[in-house]
Amino acid sequence: MKHRFDPTVYHTTLGSHAPVLRLADGDTLLTRTVDARGVDYRGEQVAGAPNPQTGPFYIEEALPGDTLAVYLERLEPNRTHGWSNAALMPNVMDPAYVREAPERMLSDWHIDLERGTATLITPETHLGRWALPVRTMLGCFGVAPVDGQAISAATSGQHGGNMDYRGFRPGVVAYFPIFMEGALFFLGDGHALQADGEILGAGIDISMDVQVTFKVLKGWSIRWPRGEDERFIFTVGNARPLDQALQHATTEMLRWLQTDYGLDAYGAHILLGHTVVYEVGNVIDPAFTMVCKVPKEALPARV
Amino acid sequence: MKHRFDPTVYHTTLGSHAPVLRLADGDTLLTRTVDARGVDYRGEQVAGAPNPQTGPFYIEEALPGDTLAVYLERLEPNRTHGWSNAALMPNVMDPAYVREAPERMLSDWHIDLERGTATLITPETHLGRWALPVRTMLGCFGVAPVDGQAISAATSGQHGGNMDYRGFRPGVVAYFPIFMEGALFFLGDGHALQADGEILGAGIDISMDVQVTFKVLKGWSIRWPRGEDERFIFTVGNARPLDQALQHATTEMLRWLQTDYGLDAYGAHILLGHTVVYEVGNVIDPAFTMVCKVPKEALPARV
Amino acid sequence: MKHRFDPTVYHTTLGSHAPVLRLADGDTLLTRTVDARGVDYRGEQVAGAPNPQTGPFYIEEALPGDTLAVYLERLEPNRTHGWSNAALMPNVMDPAYVREAPERMLSDWHIDLERGTATLITPETHLGRWALPVRTMLGCFGVAPVDGQAISAATSGQHGGNMDYRGFRPGVVAYFPIFMEGALFFLGDGHALQADGEILGAGIDISMDVQVTFKVLKGWSIRWPRGEDERFIFTVGNARPLDQALQHATTEMLRWLQTDYGLDAYGAHILLGHTVVYEVGNVIDPAFTMVCKVPKEALPARV
Amino acid sequence: MKHRFDPTVYHTTLGSHAPVLRLADGDTLLTRTVDARGVDYRGEQVAGAPNPQTGPFYIEEALPGDTLAVYLERLEPNRTHGWSNAALMPNVMDPAYVREAPERMLSDWHIDLERGTATLITPETHLGRWALPVRTMLGCFGVAPVDGQAISAATSGQHGGNMDYRGFRPGVVAYFPIFMEGALFFLGDGHALQADGEILGAGIDISMDVQVTFKVLKGWSIRWPRGEDERFIFTVGNARPLDQALQHATTEMLRWLQTDYGLDAYGAHILLGHTVVYEVGNVIDPAFTMVCKVPKEALPARV
């Protein structure tokens, strides 16, 4: 069943808040997200920073210990104005270089959906009217965290949240561990495009029309967000420093390979060790995001 | 001019050791490397761990402040037996998971150069006789470090060394800052293939026939290793933790964009921020390696 | 005014929960805490892990932007049985050494308040009936975090929480930034003693009788927990890795010295740089705690 | 036997350089060190940065696998001018705060040995002519590293080096693992005083008269520097980030407790866990230094 939902309230935390809508396992949701600072498709400020979330959506049958599969079917900017920052976050540069970097200030971008381009409007730089292809993604989404916590949409954890990983794009399935009854799914912080690390402190941030479909995977228990696309399965670790995020993602993948792909321990280690691809989600939020990917062509059949 | 050099001595440090050969700017070197534990193309143990290096090669005209360009033209296993490890290094897993992982032990691989495959021989696992395509690369190479230091071939730094980055493959140009007269170039630790992070503590390690050509870039001064291939320019940071390696690589790229591509500071930050790709070289050696890449198609013309 | 409060509900998150009691600025609270696993003074399990908190206490006049001073006047175990762990947490050892360490298991301690000793009961080790002096402290306490968040009592942040710093002992004043109206103060996780880092994953954990007095410091705005004792003022950073916790604490101290002690920037840097003492609070919780201390004898008069 | 040695050459690396003097096991050395930038007791520049070392001293009977005990008997400034820096190193502050900090510049101090004071001369700050008690220590000392390496005196490792730990003061015994025949001991970088972390990038740096006595501990094998004073035994980890330095030091102490104090594994973990004191050596050099201390009063008799 398809539900259209027009949000009127937004949350800056992912927590066990009152559901805005109940959906059944297998249902599809069409809704809107505002940008990271709360501006909507009409250019109106309707919520406050950081990363105001649409939701939460209560998914029937979803119980702690299950997994929520979220099919990202459509992520489409619903206005033409996007924004970003014009200088890198200080923590991604050598500490002694920080003073040499320019001061941080916003940049403006024009999104042309028909041509599929994002064009730099301000500031004036030697790049001129520089254009990049639009590659939409969702920066912050996930479920209510364990134990009734309400965690800021500025950061991320085992429940998902502000992972700012460019791999969460249309065509991808994201999996979240379910900690609270109904899962309580949130979404927001769409980007017209974003490179690795979100090192400007923003992608090209914009409001969006979003379509997702939910599936509850009963009895499939995971500890960290996972996902898959046409070519890869992947696991997501959220922590500081990057080393620890990488440990979480790597350990989660070792578990996945042994649980679902019929591999013994040495088989899982060898397969992962010789095929792994790591991607940096974000390296500027309170928790960094490291993604551990394995190509599907290297995997044995799922058992 | 083309030089064939058959090594008889090997070094386990990169330092200001006596040159084994002098080459002119523009010369090509054909030589051999032994594997990471010192076994050569005949299967004979001719040197000791770690990563015994062929060299150093003195490049004429190379002076401190210049840069050495190394064209990786040919990296070819010169025997059929490769080895690796069958279990991940403990530091890439969650500390509480380390006890659940299998004990580390070596694995054996058969390299078939004609078919271009590496096939797992031991241990016995559910993977069976699992085969992967050969993708050769050089794990440890670089120049003599600053100030007369002699640094173990187990680790890396601004001089290069044991970066274990799979992007150092045939067709790539690597750039090293020159710290000592003659540059004093070393090379070793070839891998038939290696995934991101070298998380098994080895690639598929093997001895190799290598062909490289040297160019001295007078007056082009860099601080960290750089490189380029068909599609990307890249910078390399070597340090712990990954965050700091990323800071080094990112800062070096900001410098490159402003020095050579005619970009003002905001232009460089914006270009890098919206196009950067990070790759994990190794995440298990004493210094980790993070690579910061920019696609050439996004770059303005070089000035 | 003195309030006695006997808790009946406990929270495993610090958040904007319904206050259990309202106190005026200057009031004193006598209450009880249960141990980190929810066992009370009678040995009864009355709450669940982690670190169930007594509270929250609403302090009148406390508004966002003010600071809450908490005078730790009495922290006294109210039973004789304490517990800890008998093996270090894996993350404080070299990753390659983790397998050599013994498996984690609980230890039991007998607390004799009259003699002021804690005596090891189990497990049997070469230490025998080893005794240490009791030095009570509070492991987890603080206020409701910013933006309506509810954050697990297992971790810490700018609002305090599970800092596990042995310097929070009787005679100390702790300062917390106030984020929510009424401050909403929580406390729990008393330790009969704990060394630096809480590297066993516990101190000697026990239920306690606690007496604290509250003062609202109107218009004194801080970003991280602070404190003072007879000899030192100190600031507290909570983050991973230790480096970042140290950055937070150091930056907060630079602010304090310039705001309240009449120092120019160079004066503050020089004073801090030549007198600082760092202490490790915990190095095993989701956020580590680093404390930055300056001896009072080195300080100019407060302005 | 007592040797007086007046240095004429200095090394900026610790490596297998030609010994300047040979001493027997048990001999005492009286010599001089220059300051971190190579200025000697007469105020003359006699060597270049960083941390030029006096030595190396060849200790007879010292073989790889043994340990070198160095008794720090006298560390005395031999001139009245000391220097430091007036602003913290950028890496110890929050990245976003770095721009708010003043620019780094040198400070000058007057050392009055009779009164035992160091007095700030420049820059002018609100501190005025601020005076601190002299507490001398040695910033950089150690032995030739493993495998013939020559490692910059700017950094540290298992061989010691630039640890910048204020606990290396008169009355202390330092222990170093011996990697090369003769141990090859180096020393330099004296500080009239230094607080935790060396966060200004310097202590109060000065040239010194030094007296040390050497003992070779045959067959006592250690992996990291250790030491002891009147009240504590301690181990030293050198690495980045602080977390890893702490892992090295903690693991080394676990080994020590089990090898020399007759403790079983649980006994060692419990004793360490409930008594450990951590101190930050430096948190600004290429490798950070974390010290793990155990009070002697808590130790069983040495076996």
C-alpha cells in the first residue's frame, strides 16, 4: 500500500517520539524532507537545525531484534536552491594548517533537475560557474535508538542517524537494527550531491521528495546499519576516530559473512581480507562513518 | 637509458645507505624484488624480514627540495607461489571480538600469470579453491628520509615506505619528496593482489620483476607522496590514527590544487570538498595510509 | 533547606524526564543511589543496567545558559558488598595481546566502612585477601542534555553522565552547563574506589547514601563540566579518542582562564602550558574522559 | 668509575652511530647537553635542531635482549637563559578554536638556580614577572633502535627518544630495552621545568650538566621503556593516538607484574586495575607518550 504523508512536525532527535503514521510491512511511503537547517520546498523555514527529521513512522510487526529494510526508491530535490559551505571543516586539515585556510562561509548552488546539474552561484572563485552532476542521497535517517534514548540528528550510532554516506542513494536498500516496537523510522537531510567525508560540513543540502518502501525482516538480527546495492553488500560503523568506525563495520561484516553466506571463520576472514573496499561516509560529524563493502561477485550463495 | 640490475644486498630500512647503482634523470630500471619475508624468485631465502628492499638507487640531479617521479611500468610476479594470512589483524576488529576470531596463520596461493588468477591452496575453508584476478601492486617503496634517518621498511612516512596502497599499480606515477642528495630510491614488498587496508596483514605477497622510469622534477616541492593515474590525481598521508593520515593527505591536496591548478583558496576547498574520494591504503602497519583523490575531469587546466 | 528523598524510579538515560523533586537554589539533597547494575542498599535488584540514575531533580531558577554547581558533601556506601571485574577491558591492551589476557569475570569485595577498607573476596588470586583504602566517588551524574535528548547513562558528554572520574569525590564542587529548564539533575553509579581509567570496566561498584547541595550560577556560562577541589580547578572533556577529550578539556580551560582570571590570551596559554596536570577519567566507556587541571596556587586572583 | 665527557659532535637521530665513549657496566658519566635548538652553556649555537643528542655512549656487556638501567643522578641547568613558547600547539585545542588562539612565538625565561626559580621575561602578559619552581627533567634520551634504524630525535618509540615526560627527573631510574650491541645511549633536550603534555611544544628548554650511572641488567628483557622512583614503578608507551600509547604502557605493565612480582594473570589485572595512575608525557610530538604507574606500596615482594 502506498501512503502519501505531508509532514507538519519535525524532530531534531531520533527517539521514541509519537508516531506520525503507521504503516504495514511492505508499505510504501511518499513524503517530503526539509533541508539540514529546516527550510522546505517553498523556501520557508519550518523547523530548526540540526537536520530536522520527518517522522517517526511506526512499522507494524517491527519488534526489537528484527531488522528494518528500507528501499530507497526515489530521492528528488523539490526546489532549485541548494547550499553548502565554501571551506573545509578544520578537523580534516593538519592542525598547524587551520590558520591558513579561508574562513568558513556558505555557498549557493542552483539545481537543474532536467539537466541533472548543480551549478555554483556564490561565492565568486576561480572555478566560476562550476557545474557538477546531481547524485542525490540521504544524509540522516534511521530508527529510534535502544533503551528509549533520544539522540541528536547531528550524530549517528547503531540506530543510523547522521551518517552522511553518499552510498545511501536511490536503488539502495538500507537495513537498520530495530530497538523499539514499531522501529520508529525517521528521515531527513537530503543532499543533491556529496563527496566522501562530507568534509565541507555539508553536501549540497536541499529539501526533497522521497519514496521508500519498508520490509520487516523477522528474526534477522543485526548490530549496525547494513545495506546493499547492485554490486556490493556493505556494513556501516559510526564512531570516532575513523579507526573505531572501521572496527565496527569490519566486525559486523565478519558476522554477516559467517551467518548468511555459509562461511567458516577462516573463509570469512580470507574473503573479506582480499576483497574489502572501505568508503568514508562522513569524517566531520560527532561520530564518523566508515563503510565496509564486499563485492557480490565474490560472495558464495546465500544460505 | 635502460639499466638491468640484479640485487645481491637488501635493506630492511629506508635510509642513506650506499647506492647500488646510479641512474640519470629519465633512465629506466629493470630489477627484481623479493617478497616481504625475503624469499626470491627461486624460492630461496636471501634476506630477512620486514620487507627487504632492493636499492638504493642514486638518481643524478636529484636534490633536496626536488621531487622524484617514479613511473610504475611493470610489476610482474616472477614465481608461482604467493602467501598471505588467513585471519584479520586484531586491530581492525572490535576489541571485544578479538577472542572470537580464529588464530592467525599463513595461507598459500598459486599464481597463474597466463590466466591472471590467484588461487587459494591452503588452508581448507568453505571457499574451496577460490580464485581472484591478479592485480599487482608495490607495497613498500620510497626514498631516503629527511635528516639522515634510517626508517624500518615496516612503516611509512613522508618519504613513502610501507604504504601498502593498492593504487600503486602499473600505469601509475608516484611522486616522492626528495630529502637527500640522489633521492636514494628503494623498492620491495610486491603483492599479486591486495584489497583496501591490507587487513590480513599481507596482500598476496610474492617476488617480482619490476620496471620503473625516473624523472627528477626540479624545484617542484612536495611534502607527502603524491601520484596520478588515468583518472585521478592523489595525495598520500601516512600516520596513526586514520584521522591524522587523512589530515595529512587532505592538506597536501589543498596545497596542490592552489599551487598547480590556478585555484584560489575557496576554489580549492570547494573543488576538493565536492569531488574528493578517500581510499584506505593500509590500516595495520605502524603508520596507516589514507589517500585523497580528485578526479582529473573536475580539475581546471594545470598552470 | 534539606530534603530527604527515597527513590522509587530510576532512569537509564539522562534526559528531560519528569522531575521527582523540586529544590530551590541553595537546597541540600540527601538521597540514595543504586549500583551500576541496579542493586540497592538491601541487596535487592530494583532497576536495570546501565547505571540506573536517581532523579531527575528540578532546581528552581536554573535556566539554559546558567551553570549548576553541585557540592559533593557525602558519598557513603550503604552496604558491605561491592563488586568489580577481574580482568581489564580489551580496548586498553595492545590488540595482539588481548588473547593472552584472562577472560573477564566479576570480582567480589567486602567494604568495611569503619576501617575504611575494601577487601578482595573472589576470585582467588596470588593477591589473597588484598585490601585497599576506600576512596568514594560518583561515576555517573549530570544534567539533562541539550535539545531534549535522552542519552544513555553508559556514556557521557557536555552534560556530564558516565565520566567515571575518580576526582568526583567528597569535598569537590562539580559544575554543569544547564541546557534545559530546571537543569534536571541525575546521579548514580557510586564507587567505593576506582583508579584512573576505570580500566576493569568498573570501580568497586556499590550503592550509596549521598548528600549534595545545589547552587545556580546565573549568567555563568560553560560548555563542558568543570570542578574544583582544595588545590585545583579543572575542566572535563568527554569524547573518543583520548586526544579529542583532551582537546575539549584544554580548550574549556583556556576559556575559563581568560574569562574569570583576568588573563590575556598569551597569559592564559603560558600559565596553562607550564602548570597543567592531565588526569584520565575513564578510557573504557563509549566516550572517554580527560581532565585538565590547574593548581590554584598558580592562579591570579579571580576577577 | 667516573667519566667526564665534553661533547663536540651531536646527533639529531638516535641510531647506530660511532660511539663517542665506551663505559663499563656500573660506570658513571658526567657530561653536558645542549638545548633543543643546539645552543650550549655558553649561549653558542653548536648543533642544529631538533634535540641534538650527546653520545652515543657504548656500554660494555650490553647486548640485544638485555636492559639498560640509567640512574638519573643530576640534571642541572648550566646557564641562566631558558626559552619556551607562548602559545599552545594547535593539536591540543579543539580544531574550531585554533583560529581564536594567539600566534605561536617564543618566550624567554630567567633561571635562578640558587633560588630554584624560573621567571618569565618575555612576552609581556598579564602574568607579569611570573615565577615557577625549577623542576629539571630530561626530554629526549634513549638507545639505538632495533634493526639499525636511525630515528629522529623529534620523536620516540620503544627505544625511548623524545618522550618529554616530566617524570624523568633526578632520583629516577629509567630502563631501556637494548636492541644493538653496546646499547648506544644518547641524551639531550633538558628542561628546567615542564608540565604534563608539553603542550606549548617546549618545556623551559635549556642546556644542562648531567650525571648518570649505567647498569646492564643481563637477561631482563623488556619491550618498552620503564622506570621507577621512590613511590612508583612505571612503564612508557610512545605512539599516536594517546589511546594506543596507553595500550602499549598498560600491556607492558601487565607483563612486568606477572614476570617479576609473582602474580597470576587475574592478580596482575586486579592489582593494576585498582591502583593504576596514568600520566601524559607529551601530546604534541610525532609520537605521544603515556605513562602507566603502579604505587610500590601496592606491590607484592619482587620474586
